[in-house]
Amino acid sequence: MKFGSHIFNLNRFLWNLVGTIISIATLLVILLGVIGHTVRDYTVELGLLMYIPLLPLGLWAVFWDLFRVGRSLPGFRFGLTFIGLGIIIWGGLSMIGMGGNQSHFDPSQQISVLHWNVHWGGEGKGAWKSIRHDIEQRHPDIAILSEPPVQYRLNRLLKHKGWSIIKHQNTPSNVLAVCSTWPLQLERLVRIREAKGMIVVVTVRGQALRILAIDGRRNMSRRHPVLSRQVLPRWRTPMLKDIVRTIQKSTGQTIDIIAGDFNAISLSRGFDAFAEVSGGYHLASKFAHDWRGTWPSFLPLYDLDHVWIHKRFQGLRTEFLTNLKSDHRGQWVQFQMPI
């Protein structure tokens, strides 16, 4: 009896120890996430902390504290639950769009832009057919495709929509393509650190829209050579600074739309300048009634794909497209052309 009591007490001690370690680890990760989302990518190391997703972290904290009947923090019953709820609210509000308003706008002056990383045509049998169908159903005036499929697979979409196309380069693994029924012209390729870019002019109803299409590299920054180059994200500040400089150098020829797979979350400090440069840009995803994450498509924790629309355009509205044949979600953006 005495021996059994000792075993029981030992098991209870070990369980409490494990619970305490998990609670401390949860609090530590929450602290790191708060630092990352507050300070953001001021340095490479802090930039990595931005990628700690707050919403699932908050859900875990609430679940764990309820599982322990609110005894995760000594002297503060259900304290971890309250902390978790705060993190959930913060994470949710930062990643859910506030919606757009298109009332009192002329439908004949509206234009739609679709951006989607289609993952080389998708994975699995019938993948590209399924993705192509989703694109066709949206009837975009302009489609900006990251990682488009090879030309012979693109041709069916182009033929069905009556689109012409401009690609970043004429290679089988081309990273960018801009398509439209309206006249297209490649203005120039753009040199951007850690990314590929091009400026394409689309003439819509006699108005020239200049699009800066971007494809950011996905591997780890060279400033962390000892860590995995395939898993950890790059420091995006150099890329975003180059994009801002490109916009600034386009004086007299305003960039109207910036779109692409940036492989950078919107929290990145480099995006702050987008709100002011050359008159400023709206992040289109914030005009959606939806979760703004785009990757991975089955659990979109991170908003890596972005469409920025110049502030001279009004009536923004955004919808997201989810097709698990691609690892990214697409964005369909509608706005009002100035009269």
C-alpha cells in the first residue's frame, strides 16, 4: 500500500512537471510571437519571430489551460486562457479583411485583376483543368500568374479567354506571366534583389495601367548559412526597398498595380513605405471579408501573396480563391477606374 502510494505520488509529480514545462514553453513562444509581431523584422533574427502564427498559438494556449482546469499558471486561475484569448483576438483581427464598399460606383468603369500562384499548373491529375476553371469563372480583365504552367498547357486558357500573354522569360520554368484581352506591352524587366520583376503596360479603355509583377525567392537568407536554406524565410527588407526605389524612379509614369508572390508577409516593415510612396497604395486583401492568408492553401497561416492598388483607384473589393491543387490561394480584386 505504501509502495503504491509512492508510485502514485511519483506519477503525479512527473505529470505536474511535464505540465509546468509545457506551460512555460507556451508562455515563452507567446512572448517571442508578441515580440516578433510588435518589433517585426528590424533584424533577420526578429524577422523569423514574425512567422510565429498568433491565432493557432492562442488556440493552443486556451486548450492547454482548459485541459489543466485553469492551473497552468500558479496563483492565476485560467490566466493562460485569458492570455490565449487575447492572442486569438490579436491574431484574428490582424489577418481578417475589413471588407470593401462598391456602392455608388459605375459598373462600366470597374476592372478586375486576378493574382494566383498556380504552382506550375498544380499537383495531381486534372489539377490545371480545375485551377483553369476557377480562373475562367472569375472573368478577370487582367490575370497575373506566378509559377504558370508550360506554354502548351497555358494555351487552352488563353484561347478560351481570348487573352494575349507576356512572360518574364521564354523558358519552360517561367516564373511570371501577365494575361489580358486588353493590349499588353512589356515595358521592361526590373532588377530587384532576391526577386524577379517586370513592368507590363495594359491599355484598358484607352487608359494605360502599369503593373509591376513580382516573384520573390523562397529560400533562407545568406545571412543564416548554417540554417536550412529550404525551410526558413529570407529577410525581405532588401527586396522591398528595391521595389520602393523602382516605384520612385517611375516619376511621371506611376505604377498602378503591384502584384505577385512576394514570399513576404504583410507585417514586414518594408511594406510600410507602400502606403506613402508615389501617392500610396492600398493592400487589396484588407478589402476582403475573409481570412487573408494565402499559404499553404490547406491551412493558410501566412499572407505571402499580395496585390497593391494605387490609392487613386476607388471601390476596392477582394475575394480569395482556394483550390487545393495549388499550394497558394488566389486573389480576385475589383476596383473603379477613374473617369
